[in-house]
Amino acid sequence: MTCYSRYVAVGACLLLGLALPVTSQDNENGTVGEGLLNPLSLYTANYTIPVQPFPGLMSNFEIRPDCGEERYVGTGRLVGRRALITGGDSGIGRAVAIAFAREGADVVINYLPEEESDAQEVVEVIEATTSSQIFTIPGDLRNESFCIDLVNRAAEHLGGLDILVSNAAYSNITFDIRDLTNEQFDRTIYTNIYANFWLSKAIRPFLEPGSSIIFTSSGISQAPSGGLIDYGPTKAFVTTFSRSLSLQLAPFGIRVNAIAPALVLTPFLSTQGMTTEAMRQIVGATPYGRIEQPVELAPAFVGLAERAATYVSGSLWGVSGAQG
């Protein structure tokens, strides 16, 4: 199997299924009628993404991922809430931070120090379009002491915490197990497993009945890929950990859920080394004929965090565009 075909195979696994490309005759902005948005024509198929080292930056995209800077409109569903969001500088975490702030929540975002420029963009967007508070705390989640400090500082900034969005992750496609180093394996395990454990443990004393923990899992946890033999199992852990923790915290009125995206246009994706042609094949195989945008996940995170979702716990929500 060639390197190119391997990328296509990995992408297909990430997408959890194959389908013929689709076309739409609707308006370019996806509008089809009063109150309706057609997901098929809402965005164009974007096959070109920059190839950059981890963690990747939004500023390196010619066509930027849509994180809701212009599109997301809040309705006050999280007024008075206080959220800590990891990986909140770009991609899914950025979309969640913007959505939460526009719904009325005060937020703290965490990210790696090298992502500072992206984080400052989030601050600017939130401060310019909302009255919510936004604080930034850079740092590496592979360190237990930092995870504890992050939670404590976030709670100090916001006067407490009642939402954790544990979203940050690490991945590096490796097609041959002989090329998978202990260093990479450890980085994946510590970022995707230990950090979720440490953050959940550290935030527990702050959580009162009605609080919510939301993890970002992945469709790959249900459909493993040979090129992601370290990343896939960590996402399976996230799904199981979320369900187990929901049982433990149910008697205390604390809800725990996870969200499983498909392949999302993010800086994270751009660090996986996929070529334009590989992206064309992968995206063309999706039921919607396009890649998922970060803002399309935001309503699910808001829905799981809002106080009306009182009986929603222990669930895995797929936001995958008909891909399982």
C-alpha cells in the first residue's frame, strides 16, 4: 500500500463509512427556507489544508475553519455558568469557547504556549461580541501539577467552576508499529488519558449538583484505524471513562457525557500530513461531500452543558454527518 493510499484508508476509518459525493442546488450560504439550513450546501468542499507541525495554528490556513466567529448566535442558555475549556485556542475548543461565551458563560481556555497567537484571537472575538469574561492559561496538560494548578486558577478567575470541557488531544499518524516510538506513545497517552483523569479529579471538589463534564471523544474509538494505534485506544478510553464517571457522579447530580466528531477541519488535522489529493478522496467519500466544521459541534456542547439537560448523562453524542 502506498503512503497516499494509507492516508486515504486512515481518513476513511476516521469518517466511519463511505458514500458517494453529493450535490445541492440550494443557495451558496445553505439557506433553503425560513428557519432552515441545508448542511449539504452550507460550506464548500475544502481539500487544501496546510501541512504544519503539531500543534498547528489557525493563521496558517488559507481558508480558515469556521469556529463560529460570524455564524454562532447565542440565546442565553448558559448565563451565569463558569467553564474551563482545554484546547480552547483553535478548532473544536475555540468553537466551544465562542459559543459558550455567546450563551452567557464566563470561560477559561487552556492551550499550549506556542498557540498564544490563536488564543489571543479568541479573546478578541469574545471581548468584542459578548459581555462574558474570558481568561487564558497556557500550559502542557501532560503534567499533573499543571492540571491541578489550571483548575485552581480557573476557579479563582471565575469564582468557581461548573463546566469542564476536556477537549485537548494529541495524535500523529504512524503506519508501521516499528516506527511508533515510546516518546510518541507516551505523549499520546499522557495527553489523551492522564490529562482527562487529572482534570476530572482536580475539578471534582468544585462541582455542585447540576454541573457538567464533557469530553471530546472520536468516531475512531468505534472504528479503529491501523495508522492510529496509539490515538484510537485513547479515545476508546475517553468514551468508557466518561460513562464510568457518569455512574460515579450520578448520585451527586453531576452529569458526564462525551461527544464523538467525525473528521473536522482544524489545525489538529493539519498536523497529520495529509496531501491535497488524499483530502479530496477522503472528503469526497463523506455523505455530505464535505468536511465537518468546528462550529457544527458547538450546539452539541451547549446542549450537554445547559441546565435543561438534567437527565442527559453517560451518553456519547455523535456529531458525524450521518457517519455512524
